[in-house]
Amino acid sequence: MSEWLVLSIAMAAACAVVLSIAFFNHRRIGEDDDPNETPDVIEYMTMMIGVIYAIVLGLAIAGVWEARGGAQEYVRQEAQALHEVSIRSQVYPAEVRAKIRSDVDAYVTYVVGTEWKEMADSGRITDKGTELLERIRRDVTDYQPQTDHEGQAYQPLVDQVAAADDARSGRAQSAGATMPGVVWFGLIIGALVTVGMIFALQIRRSFRELVLAGLFSALIAFLLFLIWDFDAPFSRGIAATAEPFLQQFPHLELGG
């Protein structure tokens, strides 16, 4: 099911629930009821609950957006480090250089073509990808430089492989959901309380009040959906992409 369809259903359901409650609640209110009698303390509490929940929502959105940006940065660092390994191996003999570049290309092809889907589906990286990266490490570290020029290039190559490994570890940590279950519990309960406080102010069935109540509940549903969408950086609508690999290794023709 499309995520945007899920969002539409969630927003429509939120509106329907709130408006239905408002409709049935109005039917049981007596004609002598006066909405102006709502105590001032309830209005104050409603305002404070809304403000507190808005702060919580803002922090949650900022947190998942930052996690998504961090995941994309790990991808960029990994792609850049592997690109440097491929380029700096130019100083090595043709046979060694070809082996390093071949293994780098094999790793990148596997990450973009296979491992990326595994991250999206299960939220973790694969042992095969780790094995391919280890093969690159052995290519670099097992070779003994024969000249001063090769010796000067050796340590930077080792450092770039280490940087790629570190970025891969960061990508692995970012592959799953970032929001703890207890936070989701608080967000959902907070949404119910915030929307429920509408009825503490004795909402009526006037067109203006119903429209505002519906829009408010739809906005809450949208913001919760936004948090959920950002929560898994590699698997949902606004996800981190493999674009850095595609840019650094255009000769592999990996596609979009």
C-alpha cells in the first residue's frame, strides 16, 4: 500500500472520528446548556497541553530528520572513501591496481543493487557486503610497496579503507527505526489527549467549529505520519538514497 494512501486514510480517519464524536456529543447535550460556561481553567489547560505537545512534536520531527541526514552523510562518506581508494591505487602496479578497483566496483555494485534492498526490508546490512569490504582491505594491506612513491600512498589508502568501514558501520546503525517504542507511545497518547481536549471546550456543530476541528485532527495525523516516514532513513518515502555511489562510480551504470 502506498505511503501517501496510508497518510490520506489516516488523516481522513482522524477527521471522521473527531467529527463523529462532535456530532453524537451534540445530540445528547440539553437545550439549556451554555457553552460560555466553560471554566477558564479548562481553556488554560487546553492551551498548555497544545503548547507542550507542539514542542514534543517539533523535537520528534527534528530528531528523525537529523537521523535521516546523518544516514545520508554516512553514505556520502563511504562512497567518497571508496572512490579515493580506487583513484589513489593508480600508483600501484597494473595488476594490483586492477585487483583493487575490481573489488571496489564489486562492493559498490553489491551495496547499491542488493544490500540497499536488504536495508529497506529488514533494517540491517548483510554479511556478504562485509566480506566484500574485507576483501578490499586485504587487497590494500597485503601489498608491500616496492618504491618510495608506493610507500607514500600506502598509509592513505589504508586510512581510506578504514574510513569506508567506519561509514559502513554508521550506515548499519542508521538502517533501522530510530524512535524508541516508548516515544511513539507518548506521541500517540499525546495526540489523543490534545484532540480530546477539543471537546472540553464544548465544541458545537457550527460549520466553522467542525472545519477547524477536522483540520486540527488532520494536521496531527499528518505530523505523526511525517515522523513515521522519517523514522526509517533507508526504507520509506523520504529516504536516504544511494546517489553518492552513483555519482562517484558512474562507469558502473547502476541506474537511479
